[in-house]
Amino acid sequence: TFTAWCNSHLRKAGTQIENIEEDFRDGLKLMLLLEVISGERLAKPERGKMRVHKISNVNKALDFIASKGVKLVSIGAEEIVDGNVKMTLGMIWTIILRFAIQDISVEETSAKEGLLLWCQRKTAPYKNVNIQNFHISWKDGLGFCALIHRHRPELIDYGKLRKDDPLTNLNTAFDVAEKYLDIPKMLDAEDIVGTARPDEKAIMTYVSSFYHAFSGAQKAETAANRICKVLAVNQENEQLMEDYEKLASDLLEWIRRTIPWLENRVPENTMQAMQQKLEDFRDYRRLHKPPKVQEKCQLEINFNTLQTKLRLSNRPAFMPSEGKMVSDINNAWGGLEQAEKGYEEWLLNEIRRLERLDHLAEKFRQKASIHESWTDGKEAMLQQKDYEIATLSEIKALLKKHEAFESDLAAHQDRVEQIAAIAQELNELDYYDSPSVNARCQKICDQWDNLGALTQKRREALERTEKLLETIDQLYLEYAKRAAPFNNWMEGAMEDLQDTFIVHTIEEIQGLTTAHEQFKATLPDADKERQAILGIHNEVSKIVQTYHVNMAGTNPYTTITPQEINSKWEHVRQLVPRRDQALMEEHARQQQNERLRKQFGAQANVIGPWIQTKMEEIGRISIEMHGTLEDQLNHLRQYEKSIVNYKPKIDQLEGDHQQIQEALIFDNKHTNYTMEHIRVGWEQLLTTIARTINEVENQILTRDAKGISQEQMNEFRASFNHFDRDHSGTLGPEEFKACLISLGYDIGNDAQGEAEFARIMSIVDPNRMGVVTFQAFIDFMSRETADTDTADQVMASFKILAGDKNYITVDELRRELPPDQAEYCIARMAPYHGHDAVPGALDYMSFSTALYGESDL
């Protein structure tokens, strides 16, 4: 094998060798071999026949080998001159390694590993070939045949080869290589088949000849690798763009579906139905919205990461579909939160309204029932004609009785007005059962008007008769006059004692309690009035018995009997302790509500400042330099973990807030923080830490991709922070110019300097916002010096694959590129229309340019 390899090179010099150890002893052909394979001239050889001349020549050859960085261990000129076979073969193997194998490099590997990787990649499409080494992997001959067929398919009919016929396969490969590829037959097929483990050095030597024979194809492979890398970047970026578009569409669709639900302000008729709406809203806040908050944050992170990758690969910035910009998402999200706020306020106001309505409706029914009970039979009474057959005394009695009734009627006027006012308020508050309330109120008012008309008519009749009547019992009249107001007072007291109430604070219930105590203080005087009224009745009885007055034992001026007064008085006394109990229970409930307010306030007054403090600390971390970017990233992630661990306290506060809402508590003087403040602050905190982490990750991505050292990154950060005097995280134009000058960037005050600075501002602030972010600053500083791939480099790589043609074919793409990337190019390359075009020709030049500019790829 070594002899054949040497002769393959010596043939170019017009000579050959027969025996390595004999023919290299004088050093002349050894020096000639080195000149051929290196392309350099060695020192002039000694032509003498003496041993010293031979040793001199061999030493010159060995010195030349050593000058090429090769260490010759235990190989001396004397052993070569003496024909030492082992030393001579070792020297030849060293030469083969240095000049035939060492320079082989495939995907950043070299020498033996590079040659093996080249073989594996070239034979990968052949399913019955598995190259794992340089000995037994080649015994069946298919590996050699596959290398030839891959590069020169017309030389071998690979489909007819069989794995079980290694001799035929090996001889076919050796013969074709010698005849068509100018590769001498260095191996013997019978020796390879008959050996359990073929010689690794011999196989490597022979295979290296294939590598050099196909070196032109190797350039095409290098070009293909570069194209694959560029296409892989484009494919990855396109997938990120598709992911962003889908996530943005899904989030916008969810917002579009949710906002109409939040804007639906159709009220329910009952407290239970409105409470269910509030519970549904709590479920939305607790279960449905938090995942969408995370999706929105992730969307922004994905967008920033994608833009960073596009900048690092010299690709144009990603412009989402219309209506799907991050700002569009934020605007839609703002609309959602505005609808949320309005919806919650509306729910609570509706609950208050329904509570008020229920209270008013009950009050209306109670007063209406009392009034209807009082008016029962009054119309019939006023329509009696009893005065027509009455005596004079009876007429006077009827007149006095009528006066007492008018007094009673006037006393009830206030209740009728209250009933009408309550009905009006129910109408104004849109009470769902307003028609029945209005009908009942109208009936009461109509009846009241009728009573007034009947009362006036009866008075006129009595006054006409009064002139004929003279006698009146002053005591009965006195009784009637005092009994009626007292009776009204008792009825009013019973009504007040049974009146329902609604309060929201301890002060309000204390006010009701004070009023009730004041009422109880009037009871002794009322009892004296009751006893005085009963004393009048007793006096009448004495007079009737004494003077035998024919009064039939009844008071003609009033229907209020002492029994009724005593009965109502007893009822008032029974209602007083019941009212006491109701007020005590309500006082206890208000104390519990106050406890809930204080409990919520105590937590909110801790959590609110905590969130604000964390927001400020994150702001400081984002502009401070402590350690490497990885240290900052780890610090931020630990910080994020501590923030997430705080979530149970937020949940506990949510639970307390729910208790407050369920207790219908609408204000809290113990804190300025509402649950809405806490929720918004918490969501902003989570979003801010996630964004800050993403900014550091993008800085790491920029640093690694652009080769920025940690010291450079710290220098950039220190300069940026120095000029960011307001700690806003951005620099104004003048601050940015000063920062560049501090880093050694030459920007003069002349017109040329202003033009250069305008160019730089157009790069770091493409949207003309008037500020420069730290990420844009880092991108600019790295972009100015970084070595990046360009459209011209990609175009040159395609030109190699196309064999220097101005177009490339589908077959060439599929042969030189992996299947998925080949199909990617085929689907996107436009047809080539040049004068030298052939059917199916593709335009790789416009495709390469489009990779780095605006396109529809």
C-alpha cells in the first residue's frame, strides 16, 4: 500500500520505486517524493555513493519533515540508510499522515476523525453501508463503491452490487479507481477479505486518495454546509413568526370574545341572580384570566427574542400581521381591563340597587297592608244614613265622631304620601315588579280620594242637621279627641318598631340604637296619657250610672275602646324587646364587618408596599452590574422564584376580599388599597420580572453570538448607566452621543459628524421614538465589528454547488443539501430566465438576496 501511494506521486516526477526500504536508502527518491507532495524545493542532494552522502540526504528529508511541525520519534537517518524496514515504514506513514491526511477538515474536526466523518456523510444515503472505522467497515467493498458512485455515478452500477460478494465489490472499486480516478491499486482484495481486521493505516491511506481525488466536490460540500446553516436560521425564524402569529391571534380572539361578556350590563331581577353573576366574574378573575396574563407576557418575550435573533443573523425585523403588533395586544388588553373595571363596578352597584329595592318593596308592602287594614270598611261607614233618624244628641255625637274621623284621616295622610313616595322611588330604580306596585299604589290613592270626597259629603250632611241638635257629651268628646291621637301614636310606634332597616356601618346601627333608646324614654309619659284617657272613659261610666243617661254604654264619637288601647299598648310593650334584639344582632354583624375591613386592610397595607418595593428593586437590578450576565440571570430567576412564592399571600387576600363582598361591604377606611390595585400591581410585577429576565437572556444571546466578552459587556453597561441619569433605562440623543464618545467613538461637531450620528440614530432608534434602549445600544456596538454572514457569501456558496453556473437545478439542490432544506429552496426559488437558462433552472441569486431583505419567502 505504501509503495503504491509513493509511486502515485513519484510518477509525476517520471520515476518509480520497487522496494521502499532499498530505494529510499540513498535519500534521493525520498527527497524527490517530499518535493512532489509539498510543492517545495528541498536543499540540493548529495550525489555521491558513500554512506555519509546517503545519511546527509536522508537527514535533509527528515529536517524538512520536522519543519512542517511533525515530531519524528526514534527515526534516524542511519536506520533508513541501513534499510531498517520498521523505521522506513514508520517514516512513510508519518509522511502520509502529514501531507495526505492531516489537512483534511470536516465540520471543525481534522485528520482521522475528519476523514471518517467525510466518509460517513458521503455514504449516508446508502442503506447497506455503515462506516464506523477504518478496518472491518470496508471488508465488503460496498463503502469504496459508494464513495465512487456518490461522486461519479456513471462509473459503477451500484444497484447490481451484492453485500455477500465482497471480492467482486472490492476489485470493481479498485479497478475503477485506478482506471478513471488515477488512484493506484494500493490494496489487495483477497488480503482484505481473508483478514479478520484489515490494516487500518493501509485503509486510511487508500481512502485519503479518494478524498483528494474528490477535493472539488469537497468545496461544494463546504458551500452546502454554509447554505444549510443560513437556511436553518430562516426556517427557525419563520417557525417563531408562525408561533407568534398564532399566539397573538388566539389571545386577541379570547379578548374579542370576553369583552362583550364584560360589557353586557343587562341587570337581573333578583339578588340571587346578580350574586351568581358576581361569582362568575370571580371565577373569570381567578381561573380564566391568569393563564392569559402569562400568555400575553410570553408573547412579548417571544417577540423580543425573535427580533434579537433576526438582528443577530442580519435579517430584517419581524413585522406582525396588521392588528397583531405587541402594541395592538396591549391596546386590546387595556380595553379588556377597562371593561373588567366597569363590569365589577356595575355588578356591585346593581347589587346595592337590588338590596335597596328589596328593602323598599318590603317597606311598601308593609305600609300598604297597614293602610288597607285601616281603610277597610271606612267607605261603607261614611255612606251610612244614620243621622236621618238620630236624635239631637245622637247627631251631635255623629258630628263629633266625624270630626274625630277627619282627624284620624289627616293623621293617615302622611302614610299615603309615604306609600306614593316609595312607589315612585321603586319606579325610578327600575324595580322589576313595578306594575303590581303601581297598581296597588293607584288603588290606594283612588280609595283615598274617594274617602276624602265621602268625608266631605258626610260632614256637610251632619252640619245641616247640627242646627237641629244641641246636646253633646263633652267627656265622650274629650275621650275621642285624646284617644285618637294616642291610638295613632301607638299604631305609629308599632309600625316603627316593626320597620325593617338596612345599615352598612357601626355608626349607622348606633344611630338607630340611640333613636330606639330615646323612644323607650317616652314610654312612661305615654303610659300616663293612656291612664288619663282610660280615666276619662271611667268618668263617663260613672256619669252614665249616676245620671242614668241613655247612651247604650258606648261612646258615640269614636270606635276606639279602652280594650283596644290596652291591647295595642301591650303589643307595643312586646315589640320593644324584639326591636332591642334585632338591633343587637345587627350591631354584632356590623362589628364582624369591621373586623373583616381591618383584616383586609392590615394585609393590603403590607402587600401593596411590598409589590412597589419589589418593582423598584427589579428596576435597580436591571441597571446594576454585579458579576457576569449569567450571575445576574441566576439572581433574577431566584428573585422571580421568591416573587412567585409570595402568591399564597395574594390568594389569601383574594379570599378576604371575597368575604367582604359576600358581606356586602362597600368601603374600607383602614386602607387606601383596593383588590383591583393589588391585582394590577401583582400582574405588573410578574410581567416586569419576566421582561427583565428576557432582557438579560437577550444580552447573553447578543454577547455569545457577537463574541462580546464579559468585560466589554460590563464596560458597555457602566457607560450606559453613567449617562442614564434619570434611571429610566433609556438614553436621549445627547446622552447617547456622550456615551459613544466615552467609549472612543469619534463623532465630530462638524456636518460630517452630525451626518454620522444621524445614521447611527436611524439604526438604534428606527421608529424615531427619541430614546435608545440598552439592547439597541448593545446591538449597535456589537454589529459595528462583528463578522456575520452576508448575501454575497451565500450567493458564492450556491455558485460552487452549481458548478460556477448562474443558475442551479433541482437535482443539484437535492444532491448537495439535506432533504428538508433542499425542498425549502426548491419551493421558494424563482425560475431563472437568463440567456443561458435550461429547463427547470432556478435563480439562486435573487433567493440569496431575499434572505437578507424584505421578501415573501
